Amino acid sequence: MALTVTLKHLSPELQQALQNEMEKVQQSLKLNVRSKFSGIRDVIDDVIDLNGKMLRPLLTIISAHFGSYQADKVVKLAASIEMLHMATLIHDDIVDDSKLRRNKESAQSKYGKDMAVYAGDFLLSKALTILNAKDYDTDHMVSLAKAIENICESELLQYHSKFHFMNVKNYLRVISGKTAALFAVSMYAGASESNCSEALSKKMGKIGYDIGIAFQIIDDILDFSDDQDHVGKTVRNDLKKGYYTLPVIYAIQGEHESVLNASEGELLTLIQKNKGIEKARELAKKYTKRAFKRISELPANEYKVALESLANTLLNRSY
């Protein structure tokens, strides 16, 4: 598997080192998600093959290099985190009835909802069972379990807000659990597993959180793109399903409650009129600046440059 994100200003040696580690994560994924049931194997093989940037494992590996890096342990930890992420994507597509995932047919569309549910559940169980207590700090397993809990609670909050107004505070609660928490766990666990100090590990977690919040806001802005191929999934799917993300929330603030019954076209007009996209960009920039400030305070090494480069790629996208 290629390193699918462009990291500028890195030496060829560091690029290759990261490439090698990501290939090990890919191999660990394939090794640890074997099932005797061919139907589950087919679904999971497809999900692995269309896996995107694998950002969470990459963040785990980069943060682990700020301590005493132990490749075997960190790679398996990174693979576990990616399994959890893959499971949530499968389940998200089932709930949203999404036809596309990264420009390809989603698992639930291709194999049916039943097989997709089984595959997602299988990945959730594997994400925890590969981290045995003999080799890993049990706190990491607790953190992953807590991440699953946060994801579920955030999905429920979003579901119960369907076709209802959600304020900015609750929107941030949703994306904190759905996205930012796993980014934070990825970086905290990588640093902690490599014997970084608790202070440094916590700072890594905060960087991951800020990156995750900004990243998700940007994704929600891109959901209003007219270029479905560029985004890689069905656009405006949240709006069609009645999930009001940040551009919509800003657009309908101060409007009469009857606006909640507006058509998709009318809501899009309100977003433009009330500068919903622009206001959402401003909040994304706030978290982006905070992430870069925290990164600037990290100890100087080549992996700090790698983290800065990755953050630039993720948070300075065209949106």
C-alpha cells in the first residue's frame, strides 16, 4: 500500500520509513481480520482495499516516534485503531444507506445490510482482541472501548436531532465523539505506548483532537460540493437525511422555526444567503490554528516535521 497522503518537505529517507510502517499496518490488518466465513472475508477484504488515507494509523506511528519506538507493538496498535475506524464507516453507511464510499460501492450496497452489519461487528471485536493484556497497557483497550462508546453516543445525539435544529455546541459534541476522539486516541496511545511522558502524551492527544475537529468541519463543508467525484462519496447526503451540519446550523440560526420544514433547495439558498459555509470555515480555521500552535511546542525532530506536513495536508484542503 502506498503512503496515500502527500507529505511535503520530508527527506526521501523519512518518506520511505513512513511508507514501510504503513505497509506493515496494512499487512497486520489483513493478518488479524481473517475469518473462516467467506462472506465476512469478502466484505472485509473489500473494505481494506478501498481504505482511504489511513490517517489514524499514520498519526499513531508519527506520535510514537517521539518516544522509544517499538515497531511491532505500535504497528499492531495502529492496525487495531484502523479496524475500529473501518467498523464505524461500515455502520455509518448502513444507517445512512450510502451507496458510495470513496468513489466505490459501499459494503452495505454491494453485499447487503446484513453482511455489512456482521462485518462491522467482527471488526469491532477484533480491534480489541488483538491488543492482549500481556503486551499492551490495558489503558489503551479502555481508551478504545471509550472511543466506541463516544462514537455510539454521538451517533445517537445526531440521530435524535434528525430534522431538528442542533446548536453549534451539540454539533461539536457530535463530531467530537464521531471523529475527534479517535484522532486523539490515535496520537495519545502512540506516544504513551512508546513511553513518552504523560504530559507529552496528553499534548499529542490534544493535537489529535484539534486536527479531528477541524478535519470533520472541513468534510462537512465539502459535503456541499457540486463535485461528487472530488469528495468521493454521495454529496449532501447528511442534508437529505435531515442531519444538519455546521454550514446549515449557521445558516438557520435566527430564522423562524418553520425553516426546518424547508426543502433542500431552500436550505441551500439560506446557506448561501446567511454565509453558512464562510462561518463554518472560520471555526475550522480556529481549530486548525490551535493544532499548529500545539505542534510548534513539540520537541524538535524529523517526525515533528512529518506531523506539520500531515496537518497541512489535512487542514489546508480546498474547501
